[in-house]
Amino acid sequence: MIQEDLAKLYPNIVKDASIQIVELMDHVLSTYDRAISLYTHEHFKRAGVKLILNSRVSSVEDGCVRVVNKSNQTTEIKFGACVWATGIAMNPLIRSLQEKLPGQSHFRSVLTDECLRVKGSDGSIWAVGDAATIDQPKALDYAEQLFEAGDTNRDGRLSVEELRVLLSDASREFPHLQEHASFLDSQTGGIRRFSDLVSRTLLTTGAFASSSPAPTNGGAAPASSAPPPPAAQQHDPSQPLAPLLSGSTELTREQFHEVLGKIDKGLRALP
């Protein structure tokens, strides 16, 4: 509309036109395949559309939208036209069911099991469509059991191979782990995907434990004129992490919890 219509009809004001999208999640189109979400994000970026992620609209006022992020910080977005394209409020019947049935904690819908039976109703109520959200198990809740099963050599750490087998086996109970297990099955794609998963949560805090010796000069890194480390070691999530995912690189119990937490956060609602 801006590039084709507005530019022709109102050429003097088109320079002041912009589009901003407020998204509650950390990525758009959260119920679609991740590749579609990433493609859409890049498409918006090229088109000059600004995404305001991890935020919600708290109020729409005269010429101003108030937006609150997950840190509870409020910002104001001035607008000439505001288009509301989000969902509707929860139906009163659904809200009343949530208040009466145990195990109901979703912010928008009633939780059901995989057979669409409403949790807490002893199988007497079914829910479909926007009224329902299938409750998918969180792997983090079973992190200890999974770690014990995956640590086959009982050294208190998970190698990349142990992690690959663990995710593959656990995906029968936690289907959202299969995506990551499949990527780890390949030598290149797996490392690249694993980079996306852990680089921000693990690498920036030194979460990977390597068998390389520690510095001996009081903990400081030795002075060197060597070139900077490769991109993978500069915490760029788009680069392969082959040097950091070698056979000498392992994951501790605490770091495994961080990985599962990151995976669970990316758990998408079923369409």
C-alpha cells in the first residue's frame, strides 16, 4: 500500500509513513514451521517493517498505542492509523471453565490432552478450535530423568553424541525434541542448528565445558597477535560451531537444563 499506492497518491508524505508490528512472542507466525517464521521476519526486514517482539499492547489511545514488553517497560507508539489484527477476548464460558476445573492455567484457552479432552473434566468435556489449546509436555520438567538416561558412561556430562541419542529417544514422549535431534544427526546442519539453540544461552556464559587446559597466568588470557577467533567462537548464532562441538566438548547437568529450557521456550502451539 505504501510503496505502490501511497507513493503515487501522496508523494509528499510517503517518506513519513512506516509500519510497526507488535508481537507477543519472540518470533512471528509462531504456529507455523520455524523456517516460515524466519523467512517472514527477513521479508519484513527487507521491506522496512519494524517488528516489536516480546511485547503486548496495553492500551490504544487517541493517536498513541501503549506497548509493554516482558520486562514491564512501557513505550508509546504514535500512529495515524492503527489496525487491530489480533484475537478476540476469551469467551465467558471458557473463562468460567478455567475457574472451576483443576490444571487450567492457559492465558487464552482451556487446556486439553492430545485427544482434545479438557483437563480436569475427567473426559466429560471436549474442546476444539480457538477455545482449546493442547497441553504439550515440557521436557524441562523431566530434565533429571532424561540426563540420567542420556549419560551412558556416567561421567556426569553429556557429549554431543550422547545428547543426539538422548534427544532422539526422548522425542517419542516429547515430540518437539525431534526437530533438534534430526539436525544433530547431520554433521553440518546439526551443528548449525545446535548453534542457533545454545549460542545465546550457553556460549555467552561459558556454558560449554572443554577439556582444554585453563590459562596459567593468574586466569588472564595470554597476550597474542593472533587473528581474532572464527565467527563460531564470537557467539554468532548463524555460524557453525564445529570447533565448540568437537568430541572434547561436553554439557554439564546444569547446562543441559538450560538447553531444555531454551527448547521448551520455542515450543509452538499446534495450528
